[in-house]
Amino acid sequence: MTEPLWQLWWVWMSAALVMVTLEVLIPGYIFLGFAIGAFVLGVGLLVGISGLGLPITLVIFAVLSLLSYLGLRRVFGLKEGQVKIWHRDVND
């Protein structure tokens, strides 16, 4: 019997590649978080995590994606004191 599609490591790696491509076309660090989550899950499946059902696999993907998104926000987000405050009209 063949494995279900969500348990194949190359499916998650392909999904990560598609999401990285989307991130290049539509920047904003949204798809990059999902791509990192899919990549880490693909690596996990490659090294031996198996036998997970679809709901557990999707929960793991969601948690990994959320953690990577929060990490990206911490690294690339707006830093303290970077807000530009205009004290006069920019057209003056």
C-alpha cells in the first residue's frame, strides 16, 4: 500500500518551493512563514517522522508556520525607534 500524499516528504518540500516563489512575487513575509513551516515538516518526514494522520500533520505544519512567522517578525519587523515622525509638511 502506498503512503498518503501528506506523509511524503517531497510533497512538503515542493509546497515550500511554491510558497517561496509566491513570497518573491508577493513580498510581505506571509508566504515565507508557511514555506519555512512546510520545509521543516518535510525535513522531519525525511528523517523519519511518519505514521501521523492528516489532522496531526496539519497541526504540526500550523505550529511550525506560526513559530517561523513570529521569528521572522522579530528579526525583520519594525525596530524600536524606527518610526518617522514628520514635524512639518513634506511639501514645504
